[in-house]
Amino acid sequence: MIRFLRGFGVIFLFAFFGVCALIIRYLIFPFQKTKQECYKILQGSWQFFIWLIEVTGVIKLNISDLEKIKNIKNSIIVSTHPSFIDVVILISIIPYSTCFVAQKLAKNPFFKGIVELLFILDVQSIDDWLNKSVEKLDEGLNLVIFPMGGRHDKNEFPKIRRGTALIAQKSKKDIVALNLETDTRFLQANQPIYEAGDKTIQFYLSYIEKINTEELLSKYPDSVTFKTELTKIITKTLYKNKK
């Protein structure tokens, strides 16, 4: 019975999330003068959603170094990726942040409007994808990236892709590494949305360190070497003390 109620609760919360997305995009955003105001409203609404999913006992978010994380500015944020709601958690905490989203969300009637206005589609050509990323960073936003691609368990260590290094090379923005993990599998790839177990799922978020891009560009002026070395550094940083 507990599993059924928790599963039903998760489905209800995500349905509520979708309806709120429609209201925000078409009834609130049109009255905002700038995109910065839209990002602020987005953050506030996602804070409310995370509060709601916590207060109902579905998850509990445990945050170390909260002030450091809240004060990340105009950086490329890389993080581990245990669940579907990771980006919602991060953007609810870190102001003025965007991320990459899958093409299917751009076709979703609930999220299409917000996606097109505030996020970056991950199916564009490499040049478009890169230019859009740099454009967002040049606007002063943070860019959240899960550099391993798909969701993974805390004891899995998928290969880090070079896309982050490519963006860092062109934008010259610093990289901030965060660790996010759960004590139980939740909203993992190919896991039903209603599978929420029989107890509160613990999320743990912590600040790892900042990687200075300008210093690495000076150290590795060759483009290929820079991307190779930075990818190694991101891998070591995200997965250190985990194996």
C-alpha cells in the first residue's frame, strides 16, 4: 500500500508540474520584460516543486556547501546524474541557470514553451549547439551539463564526453563540479515514474571544486591537448573517492 501511495503521489506531482509549466509560460512569462526575469521565475517555481516533493516525503534533499552552490555565477556546472529530476534540483538552487534538453521535451505540449524560450536543444548541429551554449554563457547565465550523458547509479562511472571541454575552450568560462547522488534508485533510465519505493529517497548534493579554464588554456594551448586534458580532469574530479 505504501509503495502504491508513493507511486501515485509521484505521478500526481509530475502532472501538477506540467500544468504549472503551461501556466508560467503562457500566463506569467508574457508580462516579464526580460529573460532574466523569466529565469528568476523559473527558479522560484522549481524551488516550490522541490519543496512540494520533499514535504510529501517522496525525497529528502541533503545539501553540503549550500552557500557556495547558491553563489555559483556565470560558470559551466558539471554534475553526476542519478535521476530525472537532477536538473530541476540544481536550477532550483542556482540562480540564472540553463541546460540542454532532449528534443522530445520540445515536442511535449506542457514543456514546449519553456524549453524553446529558456533552454538549449541537444539535437542541433555541433556548431549551433556550441554557439548557443556560448551565447547563454555570454548572457551571464550558468550552463548545467551532465557530461557523461545519461543517468547512472552512484557506483557507475560512465565515460565523460568532450563536449564540456569544447564549450569551455570557446567560452573561456570556469567549470564548477558538483556531486549529486541518491541512496536508492529513483527516476533512473528505463525506470517507471511510479517506482518510488517504500521510504523517503535521500538525495545528497555537494560542491567539489572549481576548475580554472583560463589557466588550463595557458597550460595547454594546443586545442586537441586542451580538450583531452580537461576531459581527464573532469573525470577525475567527478569520480574521485568513488571507486
